[in-house]
Amino acid sequence: MADDSAPLVGVLMGSKSDWETMRHTRETLTNFGVTCECRVLSAHRTPTETTEFVVTAEKNGTQVFIAAAGGAAHLAGVVAAHTVLPVLGVPMTGWALDGLDSLLATVQMPRGIPVGTLAIGKAGAVNAALLAISILGVKNPEYLEKLREYRKNQAEAILGETLD
Ligand code: RP5
């Protein structure tokens, strides 16, 4: 049964080592007044708990999932396998290939189970939050208004830049 107090966005990451990057997702969502629950849950280290989290969150009323992982990054794909809600994937930089491995693992979902994949690292973490807010904005026009304001402020800051 959907619960009005359920967080709108579920944010999963494969390891606490991803949090330095993914804290920008929470910060962005919070700045827009969008509630989220952030959890360390891994597709391969905690597969059962990952599935349970997604199924329960969907039942409770969560509307978008964001999943971040590095290396052989199958977390977003596994989340998408357990829900028809939108799933946004954020590739984390890693050890040997510096995020290219996780980018390909996240973006190259076979036909039938989509994951909307963002950029590697902090840009992807922020943009995943912004895209989740756009998705929520389809039913909540106040979020679209806040996005317009955010872009206006961003443009003004750029136009106000001075160079020495
Ligand atoms: C992935 O492996 C995690 O998402 C993380 O990006 C990467 C490394 O994890 P740790 O070894 O730092 O826990 O599962």
C-alpha cells in the first residue's frame, strides 16, 4: 500500500566508497525539497537485500530509483529488473579503468530492461538527481518551476563570470 510519507527517490550505491560522489545526489534532491532514502546495497554482495529494498520501496510509494556502482556495475540493471519505475544509473570511477568499465556496464543494458545512464562521477550524481526531479515534475509542476529557477540562476552565474 502506498504511503504518503515514503521517500520519493530511492538511492542505492554498491559501496560506502561511492558515498563521497553520491552525497551530491542527496544534496541536490534535498535542495529541491525532494525526499530520498540512500542505502549501501550491492547487486553481488547483498543481492537479496537489494531486491527486497526495491520491491518494498515501490510498494511504499517511491517513484524513481537512482543506482550507482563501480567496476562490473550491474546494480542499476538489477534494480531495473525488479521494478517498472524509472531507474537512473550513475557509473562510479574505479580502480583500473577509471569509470569506463562501470559506464559500459551500466549503459549497455540489453533490450527490454532500460536504465537511463548518466555521466561518470559527480556530474552524473548531480544530473541523476535533476533528471529524477524532472520525472517527478510531470505530476508535480512545482518541481518544474524549481528546475527553471535553478537553470536561470546557473545561467546568471555563468554570465556574471569575470576572468583575470
Ligand atoms: C562496486 O565496487 C561499488 O559500487 C564500488 O564503486 C566498487 C568498489 O567497492 P569497494 O571495494 O570500495 O567496497 O561494487
